[in-house]
Amino acid sequence: MKSTLKNRRVFVSGGAGVIGHELIRMLHEAGAIILVGDLKPKPSEWSPEIIYRQGDLNCITKEELHLFYPEVFIHLAATFERSTETYDFWYENFQHNVKLSNHLMSLLKDTLSLKRVVFASSYLIYDQQLYNFHQPQVKAVSLSEETNINPRNLTGMAKLQHEIELKFLEGFKRQQFTSVNARIFRGYGRGSRCVISRWIRALINNETIKVYKKEGLFDYVYAKDTALGLMKLAEANDITGIINLGTGRARKVQEIITILQKHFPCMRYEEMDSDILYEASEANIEKLISATGWKPSFTLEDGIKEIIEYERNNKEKSDTKPGNILVTSISKKVPLVSAVRVAVSKYRSNFKIFGADSNTNIVGKHFVDEYWQMPLIKDLTPDACIAFCKKNNITAVIPTRDGELSFFAGLKNELAENGIAVMISDAKSINVSIDKLKFHYHCVDSSVNAVQTEKNIEFIKSNEYVVKEQFGAGSLSIGLRLSKEQAIAHAEKLRHPVYQPFIEGDEFSIDVYVQKNKQVKGIVIRKRELIENGESQITYNVKNPQLKDCCLSFVKSLNFYGHIVLQAIVDKQGNPWLIECNTRFGGASTFSVQCGLDSFYWFLLESNGVDITSYPFTYDEDRMYKQIRYMADKFIIEQ
């Protein structure tokens, strides 16, 4: 029978987990259009057709989800601990169970495309006093959807809360979408952290396994069955409320031991004393069978056999954890550091931001996790830089000052050989960009409009002139709207002066992110309404197709990577003229991050081998954004 999910757009949270692996395979075979969000990297065996978003879904935006236009939402993402929840689980449960579920439905509840929500809930909601005992039981207690509830732990509480949230939303949105809560019983599957998988991995390594309460009775439901059950519930829009998802038959822990002994005749196990109670529970699945005409078919014997085969053929892969980030020349660049921290929280929050600067008494050091008083760039050797990064597990570097760009560009390949990525363009692109004379002549050779720049003022025909330094930031010691005599006099104050004609018009900054594959990921044009010391204090976005095309032509003419900022002017006739290019994140580039140019997040993904082609650029250039930069205070109590 063909699935009704063929060609339907299905968003799956937590889709790279144990159940998710099975579910995504089934959905793909059924012809669904799939978006998966998960903290883990995209499984290498998955089809390129499967759209993937790696990172914390607490940070996914309404724009990202609306671009996908989901019709079905299957919510698997959750965190849990094995038996006893630890003290630290307090925060983790709130972040990835309570907060996440609320956040995702807050974004999706008003999405007109949404027709169906399937929530992977848990039998931990039922009152444990009904099925936990001080003595072993002969028969398990059958738990139905009408059984009393009293969540067993934080995970069960979080699951119940979201069930109630979905019931609340259905009271308002029943005509738009329906929802069902699948209370899943004791899950196990391939590549899992469940006790069955842990035991099998230990036995493959000839280790002794530890067994607790072997008389305990659990309803073990295999991940393939769970995935198929969720898929059937997704297909049936008229099924709502609570539905148990289990096998309907409890099995003793001792039975697992017996099955394993058949596969591992020499296995050793040790029975451990414990003060935990004896569980004796199983699912009443009458409602599941009645609603779907289906029930789980995998027995423990079948599931364990598959897991053993999987574990023998797939040595357990360690969870790849990205290293720390180094942001150089932080000085007082607090907004930049804050933007990096947001990107870190989107990707994974379990690594540090190192800030570096040659000065020690700076504001920025109070906004990073670790501070490095880095030598002056002229004194910093490649070996010393690499040694520091390796010692501190730094795998990503973000240079932020013009004077260090050439150093890191020259070191880029050597850093890459040591597993360290740098958000930097190649040396030629940087050399062209930091030298305003080379920049001008490169633009001329590439047929790109750029403001004429000369060492000799006689080559320029203009009534008024601009004089600036040939190298570095354009605002440094700049002379604006000068007569020829004034321009020549001003040039004598500069080390390497260059001349430009003064063009009357509006100034713009253009932020661009270029992917590893050299494709432009996104571009944001912003008007600099108020400028102080060469940086925008009030900025808003504009739409200018001619200027955009001019910038893209220039970007494609060189080998850029990462975030770059172009400065341009549009004259009174509407003609765009490029002024200069900064191959780094700019002072007001945080504006473009807010618009959707997620440069630091994209860089973190790319630095860990992720292809970001399918990650959306959500900028709506028809929408007005404005940024006002201002001073703020931070209060610290030091011990």
C-alpha cells in the first residue's frame, strides 16, 4: 500500500537519533519531502534529498520553518538519562525537553501549511506506584491510556507538559491541524544507549556485563516498530489524543540474558545489588490496534539479533565533538563576540570561546571564556600559533583585524593540516583587498565599477578629492571633499597616500558570506545612516539590484571565503561604485546576522565538515530592519 505521506513535507525533530534513523529511512522510501533537525551531524548514508539542519533547534527560526512549509511535524527531539536523573539534568531537561517543545510549537502553530503533529511521548507519565514493587512480580501491570498519571521523573513531567500544550492548541487550531501523543514504552534499537545495546557492545569486547533486578518486567519496543507506529499515526489525521506505543507484552530482564547467552555462549555477567524497585509494566495497545489496524511485530529475539549484527559490523563511532573557537584582536568588539556566542549556542554549547589580543587591559576579555594575551602579529610565529591552538583544543579561528589577515591567510593550509579551520580568504584576495590601488586596478580588469584610485592626483579629473591611506581601513586619517591643493597638503600627513575623486551620493556597506564551494551564500546591503569613527552607529537595510550585481561580480572575481564587507557609493544618477573590501567581519556586520546572514554559524558548520548548501538564507530584503548601536554596561562580582 502506498503511503499517504508521498510528496508531503515532513519536519522531523531529533531525526538522527535511534528511532529517527529508522523513521527517516521509511519516510524517504515512502516519497516524503523531509527536513530533519538534530544536534548530531547528518548521517553519511542519508540521501542528499533529505534536507538537514544541524544544531540546537531552540535556535531555529520561524523563517527557516516557513521556508520549508511543513505539512507534518513529528517531534522526536528529547534528552533523557538512563535510570536515575542527575543534578545537572535539571537544566538539560528544561533546555531540550520543556523549552524546545514549546519553542517548536510556538513557531509552527500559526503555520498554515501544518496539518498533523505527532509527538513522541513516554509511558513515564503513568503513576509508577501502579507498576513498581518491592518484590518481583509474576505478571506485569497493563497500563492503558486511562490509567492514572503521576510523572515518574523530570522527563515524564516534560512529556506530560507538552501533551497538555498540544491539547491546549488543538482547542484553538483543530480546523488547521490535529495532534496525537504516542506514549512509547521501553525503547531499544541499533546504535542506542539502551541497556540492551550497551550489553551487546560490552559482550563483543569480551567484557563482563552488570545486571540489575533480572526479575523486572518491561515492554520492550524495537525502534523499527516505534518508527513505523509513528509513521502510521502521522498518516491518520483523525487519530488524536493519547495512544500507547508498545508491544503489549512484557518480558523479563532474565529473558534478555538468556537470548544473549545463545549468541555469546561464553558471556559473563554479574548480578548487582540495588535499591531500585522491581518494575512490572506493559502497554495496553487495544487503542493502537483499533486506530491503525497494526501492532508491533518485532520480538526481543528479532531485535537483539539485528542489534548484534549491527554492532559487529559498525564499530561504535565516538560522537565527534567540535573543538573550541579562537577570536583574535577582540579589543572592545563585544557585539562580534556576542554574535559568535549565539552561533555557538545554535551549533553546540559544550565548547569555549577563546579571545585573543596583544593588550591585556581590554573590555573584550570579560566577554570570552578564556583570554590569551597574544604576541604582536609581527612576533607571532606559525609554530607558536599552532601550538597554542592544539594545546587548547581550538579547531576554529576567526581573525578580526586587517593587520593580521595576511598572517592567517599564509598559515591557513598549515592550520588545516592540524585540524584547525580559519574564516579567511586566500592571500591574493586579501592582498588585493587591503591595497586600495590594487583593488581599483583589479576592478578595472574585471569590468567592475570602482572608484578611481591613483598615487598621482594628476591622473584624476575632479573638482573635489578624497585622500586616504593606501593600506588598511579606509576611514584612517581620511580627507574628504578637498580641493586639489588641500588634497596634496593632506597627503603629506599620510604614510602611503592615494587619491580618489569625491563622488556625491549615498554610502553603503554590503555584507557577504562565501561558502567553501565559493558560492555566495547570502548578501545584505545596509545604508549607513550615522557614522562615527568609520563605523555605522545607525544602519538600515536597502534593496538595490544594481549594487547587488556589482558586488557579486567583484566577489566572484577573487577566491574569497567566509564573511567579507564591501563599501560602496551610489551616485546621484544611481550608478554603484565600489570603494573598498574588508575581508573580515565588520563593526556593524551584526546587523546582517540579525537579517539572516548567519556567518559564524555557517562557518562553524563548515569547519566541522558540514555542507551548508541546504541551510537557508532567510533574509527578506523587502522587510525593513534597523540597527542602533549603543554603549551598554556589564556588572561582574569577582571573588
